[in-house]
Amino acid sequence: MVNEGPNEEERDDTPAPETELQADASVSVHPSVSVNPSVSVHPSSSAHPSTLAQPSGLAHSSGSDPENLSVIKVSRRRWAVVLVFSCYSMCNAFQWIQYSSINNIFMHFYGVSAFAIDWLSMCYMLTYIPLLLPVAWLLEKFGLRTIALTGSALNCLGAWVKLGSLRPHLFPVTVVGQLICSVAQVFILGMPSRIASVWFGANEVSTACSVAVFGNQLGIAIGFLVPPVLVPNIEDRNKLAYHISIMFYIIGGVATLLLILVIIVFKEKPKYPPSRAQSLSYALASPDASYLSSIIRLFKNLNFVLLVITYGLNAGAFYALSTLLNRMVIRHYPGEEVNAGRIGLTIVIAGMLGAVLSGIWLDRSKTYKETTLVVYIMTLVGMLVYTFTLNLGHLWVVFITAGSMGFFMTGYLPLGFEFAVELTYPESEGISSGLLNISAQVFGIIFTISQGQIIDNYGTKPGNIFLCLFLALGTALTAFIKADLRRQKANKETPENKLQEEEEESNTSKVPTAVSEDHL
């Protein structure tokens, strides 16, 4: 099923609503213009100069044929690919939060401090920082399928290693299993925008990216809900070991099933590019392109740098809240471990709804800057309301305020991915989304440690106000990002538009044209 022949792939592809790009030999080119036959006549004006046509010719990504690049089609397989990715991303996210959601129970079972359990969550953030760039390079070198297989295999391995930690003195074994899962996460977090660009048409990319991110958020939601149900707060450690083993066996089985599905379903890319922007991206791909120069260009893009900072502040605040939620709720509502998990579930489910709705809205409106700013402002408002209602003594109020905050805070995550791709096209989606995630992990570690210490010493309200200050800073910086939507410009540039522009230019500059023709 993976290694399909050409005929099978053609049956698997269906025409997109877009008009096909065809290399028409009858298209007239102004006689004074010299065109290299190996170079696209109409490159994107947003492409970086160093990635545009060069005399030495261009290499097509992954061996794409020139004829295939002239046809725009979307594959029926695209939804299967994004759904399988979403599922194994969900499995990995569950393993990230499964310890923090019942922090006090694992503290009792292993006989360790709250900070030690917090590190089981923060190790996901810590391993991502040094490994992101090597994995992003591997994504460019070996492609989507190899990265998907590696991430899913590591996720499966980490899940089974944890089954060797079902004794109180085996805490180091569970740390090793969690570290393996954290390495798997590096192969997962940078994939949503890349899958969306490679497999989906111009009017589907934001929705597809939201669905891909949706899986990660669903995993966090299940991680808040299921562990408190499967692992009750009891004193007998032998019974605790039995309940923990049930949870570990379930996640190990699910991870194994998903690995098999990845092997069967995941393909490198469709036979035909799904959009004009992706077709142009293939045409401009160069095997000699410098990975370091791409990163340098990204950091020279001021709008992208601002987005990296603001995305990190928002996602870092979400990571800190997720890690410390159990401690905050139990502090005000003792014995409510199950409801603490349900509050976390409410935050993430509301965020998933926000993510899907924002993705659909972006595909229709293309208002990336405006939508991102509004969502950021509402995240700050939601965080302020949550901060000042947490200690009122009414759990139903916490459910409402936490859900409202989550709708915008978690819903912001796919917005950041898609906005980054727009601002940095035609640079690699893997690199841009990876840099966003590095920022999120750095701020996540800083916020988790800092807010944890503030909660322990001063209480939950000062700890949440600490996050509100940084969300206010992120809102202000978002207002300064300019909506330079480069990918949208590339999708709008059709050959017909280009010819009209050339005709207008020739009509307004007849004398130089005549001189050029006489000279020829």
C-alpha cells in the first residue's frame, strides 16, 4: 500500500478546484527578455533572491518530474495522512502530561518531590531545544515519511520502557522512558505545517494544520481526563502499581497500533503538488541550499522574529499552566484530583474547538494578522478572569473561566504555525515551525519553574499574575507584526496575471523597447 505504482497514484489523486498550471509553449515572451529554459518564467516575487532561478539549473524536490509540477491536484490520501499523524501526536502528548495530571499520586508512589515529577513534563521541553535543528535538517534531507516513522517508533519504545518502572524504587526507569518519548516529540511538533503544505490545497492548508495540531491537544485533554480515573489516590503502593500498569499497558498497545498505521498509510508526498505555492517551492528547491543560510534569513525577518517571541510567550504559558494545574486546583480544592483533570480537559477541548474554528476562518478570510491579534488579546483577558476566580470556592466557576481561557490560548497554537509559514515562504516549514517550538520550550521551562516557585512561596494568584504580565507583553508585540503574506501572494500569481503585467510594462515603456528591438 505504501509503494504504489504510478497508475495507482493517479487513481488516488483527484483534481483540485484550482486551474491547472500548464507549461504552454505558445506563450509569448518579450523579445528583449532572455529566459533560461530550465528556469521558471514566473517565480514568486516573495522568494528570497538566493533561492530564485540560477544559471546552473534547479533540482526538483525528491525527484519530482517537470511534467508533474505543471499539474495542480490534491490526493485523496491527504486526510488519511493527517489523521494518522494527528493520532500518534495525540499518543505522545498524552505521555507528556500523564504524570503531571496526577502529580501527588506519583509523588507518593515513587517517594519523590513535586519538582521531580514536574521535570518529567519539563524534559519534553528540555530535549526539544538541542535536538530541533538536527531533526529539522533530517526532515529536509530524508522527508516526511522517515521522520514520521522515527517519531512513531520512539514514541512506541518509550511507552513500553515505562512498564519496567512499576516499583517505587524504579523511578529512574520511568525517567528513561519519558526521555525517549520526549525525543519522539522532536520528530512530531514541527510536522503540522509541513504536512499541510505538502499534501493540501491553498484553501485547505490552515484547516489541515489545525487538524494536525488538534491531535496533540486531544492527547493533552485525554492525559488530564484518563489518569485520575485509572489511577485512584490510594495509600497501598502495590495496588497503585497495578492501576499504573493498566495505564501503561493501554498506552503501549495504542502506540504499537499507531506505529503499524504509520508504516501502512504514510507516504512521502503526493504525485502532484496540491497548490501553486507548493509547485513553485518544488521548482525552487536546490540540493546545494545552505541550511544555515536559511536560518540566518529567517532571523533577518523582523516580523518572524516578533512572532517567534510572541508564540513562545503564549505556548510557554500554556505549558506551565498544564504542568502546574493539578497543584493549583488541589491547593484550593483538596481531594479534587478527578475534577482537576476535568478542568484540564475543559481547557484543551475548548482550545481544540478554537483551533479548528480559527483554521476554517483563516482559509476563508486570510486575515492572519488580525485573527492572531484578536485571539492573543482574548487569551490575556481569559487568563486574568481565571486568575481572579480560581479561589472563589466554586468549581463550576473555574470550569467556565478555564474553558474560556483555553478556547483562545490553545486555539492560538495552529494560528502561529500558519502565520509563520506565510511570513517566511518559501523557506522550509520545518525550520520555521521548529524555531517557534524552540521558543515555546524555552519559555515553557522558565515559566514552569518560576511559577512553581511563586505558587509554593506566595500562592496561586501571584503565580498566575506572573503569566498575565508576559501575555500582555506578547499582545503588545503581536500588534507590531506586519501581515506580509508571502505564500498567499505566490498562490495568486498566475501566468495570466504575469502576462498582463508584462504587457502593461511594455505599453508604458515603448521607446526603450523599440531601442532594444533595433539593437537586436
